[in-house]
Amino acid sequence: MMGESREGAVVRLADHSDGFEAGKCKPVLAFTMDERACEVERSNVSQMNTCEDLTIDCGANPGAVGLRFVANNAGRVENISLKAKEASVGLELAVGTEGVFRNITAEGFEIGVRTRMSSICVYDRLSLDVKTCGVLARGCKGIFRKCASGNAPFLDYGTEESRTDPKSHGTYCFM
């Protein structure tokens, strides 16, 4: 999916839309509609998916996820703005996702990026002005370059159980 630009292509969800109540975690834009794709192993048929040059505005919808993305072997999300008055997650990556995530802003969400058991991902120039944490990751491999989170911690390993299980921590490199 390719937009004209961040300013020229805006996907906007009306405030208080049905189905986006607190606790729902429903995507505004999704590359997979399988709700389990972000929690269990998936196949590797989502090759070379890309999403670039657009804005996703979740408005005031506490159960909204801006973009649910999956890509295997290679994929890219680039030049994306994720905005919310009140919403759950800006960018959610499905299990097994690999790719480059470059020049992404997320503001107003509880969590900027949520990923579980993703393969190698490169995050370049993430600007995350969120409430709870910038990146919530569990069992991932990630390279972070020129990334920042406003007042919230940048990286959190996830649940208390994952913090004490060395296999769940993942491997991270910051540049």
C-alpha cells in the first residue's frame, strides 16, 4: 500500500466508532485480519509487503490499533504517521515479521510499537510520543537506529514472566 505522502493520504477513524472500544485491539488498517497472527506462529507467505507514505489517525478509540502489519523474509513500513487522541497501539507486528521500519511517528497511543516473536527487524528513526512505552517487545531481534520515545520508556520486554525468562528477552542493538 502506498500513499501520496503523509499529508496527502490520511486514513481517519471517526471518534468513538463501534467495535473500537477499550480492550478490543482492532486495527484501522491491517495486512492480516487474523487476530491470532500477533500471538502464534504463522506461515511465511506474506513476502515483500510494504506500507508507506501515509497517515493513520485513530481518533478517540481506545481499542484501536493503527496498523497491524505482517511481512516475511522482507517487508517495509516507511514514512508513516500514526496519530491518536486515545488508542491502544500505533504499530503492531505479527509473529515472524521481518523487515525495515523507517521514519515512523506515533503519538497519543498507549504503546508505540508492539511485537512478539518477530524475526530480525531494523527500526530507523522512530519517534514515539506515547503514554506507556515506546516499543513493547517479547522474544524479538531488533536493531534500533536514531529512535526516541518522549516521556515513556523506550523498550519494555513485556510481561513479568518474559522479563525473567532469558529466552523471551530477545536480542537488541542500539546505534
